[in-house]
Amino acid sequence: MKLELIKLREEITQAFELCQRNEAIKAMNKLDSVLDNIEALIKKTECDIEEIVCEEFRITKDQLHSKLRNRQFVLARQIITWYEMEHLQMKDTQACIRFNQNRSSVRNSKKAINNLIETDKKFKERLDSLILKFKAD
């Protein structure tokens, strides 16, 4: 992932150089390409996070995206939502889309995970381990 980010940075720099040389059309094309690459990278990151959480909780992606209220599935969804909001600076309205939740559910997810972090040492260790796996890519 670091190499992909370095490549994107280089492409953005090239686009700015084109702007400085008054080559606006080439710069726009370059920036469109960068945006496409960023969207692909975000999608890849989302899939990676889901796979790691599913593996950790021993659940399938179908179970993760279901409306089942089993504690195991709910906690997995809450962790993903919390991570996206805390570490990826995703807005609650964006976080709603992945699991088809309303904003109050997303906010409650964040609050529930923060509460578990403060009160449950084993959960915090497990979450820290997951975060390291998320960032390993």
C-alpha cells in the first residue's frame, strides 16, 4: 500500500507541474487518473479490513453484512465502523452505507467500541492486534 501511495503522490506532483506549464487538459486527465486510483485503493482497503475482521471473528462476509444481531456479528460490524471513523476519518454518513445502517447506529457503534476500550483490557488488546493487521498492508 505504501508503494501505491508513493505512486499517487508522484502523479499528483506531475499534475501540478502540468498546471504550472498551463497544460490544463493534461493536468485534468492526470488528476482523473489519480482519483480513479484512489477510489480503487480505498475499495481494496475496505475489502482487506473486512477480510481481517471476518477471519478474526470466524464469520463470513455474508454474515458480516447481514442484519443478524448475534453479538459476534454486531461486534465485527462495530469494529469496522469504529476503525473507519477513528483511523480513516470517515464521516458517519459515509460509514452508514457499508452496512446499510442509520446514523444513530453508526454513532452507537463508535460509542460502544470506545466504551469497551476503556473498560475491557482484553478487548483493547484484541483491537490493537486488529489495527496492526489493518495497517500491515
